[in-house]
Amino acid sequence: MQNNIDESGLKKEESGAESLESTKSDVSLPCSRRNIVRRLYDWVISWANTPYGSPALFILAFVESSFFPIPPDVLQIALSASRPRRSFWYATVSLLGSVLGALLGYFIGYVLWVNVKDVFFGANIFSEEAFNFVCKKYDDNAFWSIFTAAFTPIPYKIFTIAAGVCKISIVTLIIASIVGRGMRFYLVASLIFTFGKSVREWIENHFNKLTIIFTILLIGGFIVIKYMFK
């Protein structure tokens, strides 16, 4: 009788252990997915320690405008912090890559979207809800929508692809991208050129807040000017 009880208890313990291991594996899966972005971030930063920093920055800025998740700012900051005198050069590389990448995003939306949209939605590059929201924003003001996405941490790639799908003027896309992305990248360059390496960590920690605040102030300024000369 005692043996039966022991065997039963042992089986329960084994069952519980198997269940615990299963739970652990289920929990670790989302964690590993979350770590993918961090690994990509570290990989991007690693290019700052190679002779290929500028080409890597250009490629990163190019692909981020249509599908890549890591913004070029992280590599631009790392490169500029190591060589502050070249800060504006790195900002120019980021700008050129980003605007040309926006044209790729526009092409994807204008020509290929019917065939590739399931890939973008299925891979969670961005959600269908976010994409539809951007298309609605284009009905209000395409230029300001693109400019805001280009300057702030809002995912720019949604706007470049949606611009093609909604057949927004390519001139509007280019001008808004140059203005928005140019202000963003040259703002970072100015800070690092002025304050040197010490500002790198501060920018990385507060970059999103800074760009949002600056955008609100900028748009507010335009509104004030509009009513002053109305």
C-alpha cells in the first residue's frame, strides 16, 4: 500500500516537473523574441568600431525607411561620439540613405503592395490597424504627416509605404522627408559636435522625448505664425 502511495506521489512530482519545464519553455520563447531587437541593436552599434561605419550607416538609414526596425540614429550617435568633428558628415549620410530609402518604401507601396502586404503584416513589421490609420491621416495633411513621422520616433516606414499605396505626390514625400529627417539628424549632429562624447548617453536616454517636445514646439510655432498673419 505504501509503495502504491509512493509511486503515485512520484508520478505526480514527475508530472509537475514536466509541467514546470513546459511552462519555462513557454515563458522563455517570448523573452527570446524580445531579445531579437536588442541583438539587432548591438549588431548595429558594432559597426561603429569598424572601417565601414559610413557605408553601414547609409545602408541602415536606407533599409530603416521601408522595413528594418532599428533607426539609424543609434549608429549615427555612436560614430559621431567617436569622431565629433565628423558629426555633420554622418548626419548627411543618414539623410541621403533615409530619403532614398523612402523612395524604396514608396515603390513598395505603389507597385508591390498587393503582393507583399501579408509579409509585412504577418512579420509584425507594422500592424494593419496602424497602416490604415496612416492612410486616413493622409486625407488631412500628407506633408505634415510625413514630416512628423520623419522627425519623431513614429515608425517612418509605415508612412513611406502608405504614401505609395495612397498615391501621395512623390514630391511631397521627398520634401517632407528631407525637412523632417534633415532636422532630426542635424540636431543630433549639432549636439554631439558642440558637447562631444559626454552628450552621447544623454541623447540615447532622452532622444524620443526630445524629438516629441521639439515637434510640438515646432508645430505650435507654425500655428502661431499662421494666426498672426491671418
